Amino acid sequence: NVWAQSWTNLQDFTTPYPGKYYMDVSEEMRAQ
């Protein structure tokens, strides 16, 4: 709502790159 009392149903339109898998770059960063 307007006063941010309810944060439900926000993930649908606030998720960056919906439908994409999570890329773990830890191993590449350790190699560098």
C-alpha cells in the first residue's frame, strides 16, 4: 500500500532478471 505497511506480492515485479538462474562466480573470483 502507499505507506509500505504490506510488502506482499512485490517479488513478482521487483525481481531482477526473472526466469534467469543464479550465477555463482565464487570459483572464478578465487582463481583470479
